[in-house]
Amino acid sequence: MAQLAGAATVDRLHDEIRGVRYREATSTFCRLVTEEKRSIRDTIKDAIAAAAPYVQVPSHMMRLPNGEMRGVNYDHTILGWRGAISLMRELEGTKAVLPSVQAMWYVPQGLNVWEQVVCEFPGHYARDAEQCNRKFPGPDDHHDRFDGPAWNPPRIYFEDHPPIEGGSVDDRLARMTWAIAEGDKAEAYGLFLGLAKDPEHRSRLKDSILFAGIIDLQDTIINRGGYQNIGHKALRARALVDIADYLGWDQSHELIYTVVPDLGCSPRLYGLWSEISNICRMEIPGNAAIPKRSDKPLTERELDDLTEALLWGGPFDVNAAVMALFKRGAGILDVGDAVMVCFQKYLIDVLENPHAFLHPTHALDYLNVVLAWVRDYDNPHQVKAVFMAARFMNDAIRSNAMFPRDPAYTLEPRKAYRAWADGIAVDRLLPVIEEQALAQDAPRACALVDSYLARTTERQALLETITYAACHWQNDPHVMRNCASSLEEYRHNRTSRRDDIIRGYVKHQSRYIKRALAHDCYGVYAEHFRPANA
């Protein structure tokens, strides 16, 4: 790529983001770090600030002209940053910069999603999901005008508001969570800003905002169309907490502006939360006192029974399986860890169609938010959240099962390549794993990982190899988000089957449909951060 004329400046970055000139914005982001010696942290803050006014939507449901409902999520921009920040700790040297470059590449493409859906603004949704250039082609047949640049300035749907102060902390936290539930965005946002000012209140504030996101979850995605959120309320709440901790809360105004108002968007879904609350109140009335960990780890039979309920049962089977574990004395994280590893069997042994990973891996990411909340905070409702995560996973699995199996996406069994994988020297396996993951050859990539896990106790280099390969793919923050979730849960999981998280991880990253097969963003990263022979 030819060197761009003119100095890299923050103003230039802002202009390129607002103009949906994402290639140029990504190069400017890199140059701010490499040439201007601006820190990654400050440059990420600059990018978040540029996008903040333009990533709200009036609702998470849009009524299309034909009367159908279409879900509209803006938050992939901020979820990309959360994933990038998490993965910085997982990759060594300049490799750690790649996730941030990928997050930057996506940001200009994620503005004004509402307008993108109706083909009035360029970006990822307009170009790829809605195929707007096919519906409304421009004068140049060789250029997709919905790939950018923007022909109109982006629109602001929620103006910034001042903080709301006064009253006790308890009262303001209660008002804030109720304002989110009622859809009063301005009050929720103002109260959050006021509470965030005082460092003494931030731990309780973080607990409250995570709670507000976690309990807003559909009871089912089956036949729901746009009337669902597939865990996004929890995911954006976690992104807010993690990114604010990284940037510093005093430097996070634009981040808060990005996230908090949107938590009150419709649809707001509390049916599953109400159901689980009633079940827990009747069946385990002392659930608020259940410990996070117990001295009674799950047996192999219990893991098998939970897997059976999660993958092949219905909602009542899942409720019963999880309830039985709590009643016999398991801790919250013991059960959460078990749900995580049992779900991996679906990724490893069942999923074939690359388009079918989307909802189940949203459920995996939702469980990651729940377990992180349990690990980091004390809240009397945490037992209920584990039930909700298990139900979400089971619902996504049953939803996928409603669609006929497509023979065109049949996968060869991983065992067909195990002898081939075992024939490669252990010290040569990692480069071949990266090669097969980049080739999106799931049977070979999975066989190689099975061989590696069987022949060595080393895990860190293996995880870094899968992660670095996954971060080559552009235009899809889901990739880095799932990387972050899988790595975090592998680190914390205490079951005998924790290596299944790695098996599920490589299957997902070598099979899930990629939004773009090009590696243009990786090329920008390599130009600025990787030596030519690396």
C-alpha cells in the first residue's frame, strides 16, 4: 500500500471514520501508533469517540415495508474493541496489535446501521447483508457505492445528556436499572454518568449494569424473527465494563455514550428471567446463599447427563438437569463450567453448516458474560443467570435442528485425518494448524488439534496459534469476541473436560462462515507492524 500523503492526526482519523473510508481510517490508526507514537489505548479511545454519536438505533427491531420484523444491532463496533482489548493479553509482540487493527477496520462500516438496513448509508450491513448495490446500483458498475465513502453525514439518534446526580447510591442504582427496563434511555444514561463519577461507586455500578444486561434475554429464538436480542444486551454491558477498566473510567465518557442508552432499546425481554426466578424461588429458596465453588466437583456421569439434556432435551429437561446439580450441592461456577464444556460437544460433533454457528456461539458468549460476572462480583441472582445461559444454549440448538440438514455442507469426520496428523512431528504441528485454520479446513484443523492435545501438555502456544489465525479474518467482530470468550473460559474451567473448549474453539474458527474471505486488513497491519520476512 502506498504511503498516504499528509500526517496522521486524530482529526484525520475522525473524518475518515465518519466518511466510511475504512481502509484509510485503518491506515491512519496504524500510523498514529507507529509514526506519531500515540499509544494503542489513546488511539482506541479516539476511534470510540469518533463513532459514539452515530451508533445508536431507535429500536433493535425495524418494521420492514412488507410488514416483517428485522432485528437491528449496532453494537458490533464496541464488541470488536472489547474482543481486541482482551486478545492483547493473549498474543505476543506485534501480533497483539492485529485484533485492534481488525476492530478499527470494522468501525466505519458499523455506523448508522438503521440507515444501512434501508440502503441510505454505506457500510457492512448495506453492502453485504442487504446487498444494497444490487437493489440500487450506482452509475459505476464496477464500484459498490455501499462500500463507502458516505455521501451524507451520519445521523445522530440520541443526543448526549448531562449526568443526573443527587439521592442515595441505592436509590440511583435502582432508578437506573428500572429506567433501562422501562426504556427511558435519557434517565438511565444520566444516572449512569452521575454514578460513574465517583470511584467508590463503580464496583456496584458495574455489577448493576451487568445484571441489567444479563436478565434481558429472550425465552426463545424459535420463530421469533426480530423479536430477540441473542444475548447482545449482556455482551454490550460486558464491553462497557471491560473497556472502561482498560481506558480508565475518567476517559470513558464516549464509551458510556455508546453503550448505556442502547441498553434500554426495545425489545426488552424479561419473560425467561421471570420464569427462572419463579422456579428458583419454589425449588431452591436459598439459592442466594449457594457458594460460587464447592468441594463436590461434577462426576463424569453428571457431565454426560447434562450434555444429554443440553443437546437433545427440551427446556424442562435443561431446567431439571441444572436444578439437580444445585440441589446436590454444586457451586455456581461448578455448574457454569459444566454447561460450558457440555456445550462444546455440539460444536465438536454436531455442527456442520458454517451458517449454523451464529446463534449457538452467541449463547457461548452470553455464558462467558455470566461466568465473568459470577467470578468478579457478588450478587444474589447469579444462580438464575446460569439457568438462563443453559436455556439459551439449548434453545439455539433446538432452533438449528428445525432446519433440514444440507448435504452440501457435510463435513468429513475429523478422525479421517487423525493418522495424517499423528504423522507430523509435534514441533511442526502448530504451523500446520495455522495453515489449515486459514484454509477453513475444519476436519484437518480439528484432527491436528486432537493430535496435539494427545501428544503434549503444552497449551499456550496452541491457543495463540488458533487465535492469531482467527484474527486474520476481517469485517466480523464475532470472531474476536468468540476468541476472547473461549480463551477466558478455558483458563478458568475446572472440569475434567476443559480441553474440549479448545476442540470447540478450533472447530468454530475453522468452520464458521466468515463475512469476508479477503485479508486486506491483515495486509494493512502487516505493512505497519510485521517485518517482511515474518
